Amino acid sequence: MESVEEEVAAPPVPPVKKPRPSNKTTWLLTYGVGGPSISNELLKTHTKLVVDECYTTTDKANKYTLIHLVNKVRQTVIQKAMDTLAAKTGITLTGVYGYDLITSNTAEEPHAVQGNALYKWMVKSFKTRSSAFEYWISMDKKRKGLFSEYMESAEEKEVKNMMKWKKRRLARTVFDCREDIKKLRQELSTVRAQLLDSQQKYELAQFGSLER
């Protein structure tokens, strides 16, 4: 006798579609400090990757490089390029526990790069002008760069410097005015004392003449 499970057949389960790897232009790479830093020249010499932006910073254990490619590629292409660099330059992917060695934004995680703590560390290094931070941007790049929002234009820098100069000048003027006021008060106090002394001498002289 057939069982209920056999009689009531379960509906067919549709096959799970695996997400297709997408092509991306922005990639965050984490690797060891033992080898050289990933740069535009290094990628151009040893790989087929063409970048128009390259940012790198370093801590005691690792190096972090953010690249923007001219053309979109899949992660397999990035991995192959890193394998080539490992063989030819000694650059080895290694990183911080809990973070991918190769990161890019995806449909599931549209802010995987910008929300990454390593990316935020790079931004901090850039904004503080850390000596460990280095970057290269192609002169042919027409669109805004990855760190454009953190860069100041020449005009903005000039305005800020002018404001700083004006603030310093104003502070100096206020200080000088306070010193002048202090001196004037001291002189006024001296004049008042002299007037009081002269008045007392005059009154004594008047009093003496009356007695005679």
C-alpha cells in the first residue's frame, strides 16, 4: 500500500539560479606588506588591467589598494591578475579576518566597497594626508574620481587660506586693541592720580593763604 507521502507528490522544486558574476570597475584589494605596492605602472607592466585611478595605504600588517578600471571586469580577471603579480612581484593576497581580499559592489551589496571598514580607513588616511597614503589619477580621466568628494579645489583651498589669514589678522588686531586699551587705562589712571595730587596741593595752598 502506498503511503500518503507517495500519493501526494510534492510539487517540483524549481532549480535555484546562481547569481551571475557581474562586471565591475571598482575593486578593493588587500595584500601583505612584504611586496611592493600595487600601482598603475605595476599593473600596466605585468597585467592587462587598465586603471585610471589607484589609491594605496598601509598599516603594520597589510596594504590596501583601491583601483578604478577603464573597463568593467569580473572577479576572476582580478584574481588572475593578482596571481600574476604574486608570481612576478611577490604581492600576496592576505588580509583582515572577516573581510574579503577582493571586494567590489554587487547587486546584493551595492555599497560593499564604500561601507567597508578598510575603505573608510583609506579615506581617513587620504583626508589626514597620511605619509602612508599614495595615489595616482590619470590625466585623461574626465569623470569625477572615487575620492573627489574628499578633494578640495584650488579655489576652495585659496578661500580657506584667505579665511585663516583674515582670522589670524583679526585676532592680532583684537589683541593689539586690547593692549592699547590696557595702556590707555594705565595712562588714564596715572593722569587721574596726578590731577588728584595737584588738586590736593592746590587746596592746601589755598588753605595756607587763608590762614595768613
